Amino acid sequence: MKLKELLDRLNSITKENPQALDMLVVASTDEEGNSFSPLLYSPSLGVYDNGDFVSEKDFEILGMKKSASNALCIN
């Protein structure tokens, strides 16, 4: 999913259900919905590669450029 698709869906949800703006956001641990937990962290940009994610906050330490970001992590 691209960020634009997520924003479009979130905007649609809040337009139809304004009360959703005050609801807790949770994430499923897997596609089968075996368990759920609240989102704990603010979204962060970074690099996603082959199941690993490096947050932008670690780029300087790793000698990476900010332009390397290719993903947004939501939790």
C-alpha cells in the first residue's frame, strides 16, 4: 500500500465517521488477525529492504542520506 492510498482511506473513514478521529488506532499482528495492539510510535520515514527497516533517525550514524527513504513505518 502506498501512503496516498492510506490517506485516501483514512480521509474516507473520517468523512463518513467523524467520531473516528477520537478513536484508538490498533494494528493486527498478522493478516489472520490473531492478535491486535495499539500503535505505540509516531510514523517514521526510513528504508525498508527485505523485511528490515532502518529509521531516518539512524541514517547519520549509518552514513546514509535522507534521500534514501523508501518507506513509512507506522509502528
